[in-house]
Amino acid sequence: MHREKKIGIIYIVIGICIPLLALPFVSGYSKDKGFMHNFYNVGIKVNIEGWSAPANQPPPIPGKQNRRTITYREFVPRLIPLRWFLAATAIFFYMGIIRIERSRRSNTLNKGTTDPLR
């Protein structure tokens, strides 16, 4: 087996393992909802302890309504979507198939150039 083909098979196996390793941590699935709702809302929840929204916020002052301070807390994601893992899977599958195809092409080219003419 050629080195390129082995690397292609390893890429495909990694592509299969990525979503399988993420599945135990996934939450948000609802069997009553449709496919697209689950596709967009299923993911791994990121829980940061001590970072909860204040229960009693004072009403905004009319003069300061337009000014909004940006905090670090707003940039931390609350959910890592499962579709990101599926995108990584598709990329690894593609890379694996390309490697296997490249190994086949190099194999046929080598046979054609090394065989004696008849």
C-alpha cells in the first residue's frame, strides 16, 4: 500500500472520529422539532461559572441608551454548534479521497513508465 493511500485512509478515519467524539457532549436535540431546527440548535454548551446575567438590571437611561460598552463576556460563545464538527468531517473526507485518488494516479503512471514496451 502506498504512503499516500495510507494517509488518505487515516484522514477518513479522523473525519469519522471527530463527530463521534463530540456526540456525548452534544445537547439541544428535540425529536419534536424538524431536521433544520435540530441542525442549527444542537451543539456543545459552554458553561462559564460565575458569568450569569444580572437578575435585576436597572432600566436604561435615555441619554445613555445609544452607548453600549462591549465586554469580554459578549465574545465568549454559549454554544459550539455540531455543524462545525460536521464541516471538519467533510473537509477530512475530501482530503482523504484526494490522497487516495492521487495514490491511484501515481500508481498507474508508474506502471505505464516502468513497463517495457511490447
